[in-house]
Amino acid sequence: MATNLALDPDLLERAFRVSGEPTKKAAVTKALQEFIARRELRRVAELFGQLEWDSAFDYKAERARKA
């Protein structure tokens, strides 16, 4: 999808330096991928301490179980 963006040139230059990406498109794509990954990890981290843990669950037995 073609999109026109007004990007801060200093920010874009920093993105080129730290990412090693050769083009604007590649740098912006990499930045979006990393932004999304970081936000998804944050959602997973928010679940810590909220899920119940069954200490009697035998995960090794579940691996060996035939589906």
C-alpha cells in the first residue's frame, strides 16, 4: 500500500544507523515489526501472576499422550 509519511529526518537517520536497514521502507517496516512485537510481549507479561497454576499437572505425561 502506497503511503506518504512526513518523517523526522533525524529520527529516520538514527533508525538507519541502529537497524542497518538500507532504505526508508525497510527501516520503517523493521520499526513497525519491533513495535508490534514489543507490545505483544507486554500483553503476555501482564498475565504473569493472574493465571492459576496447577502444581499437580504433569506436562511430561501430556507430551507422551497420543492425540
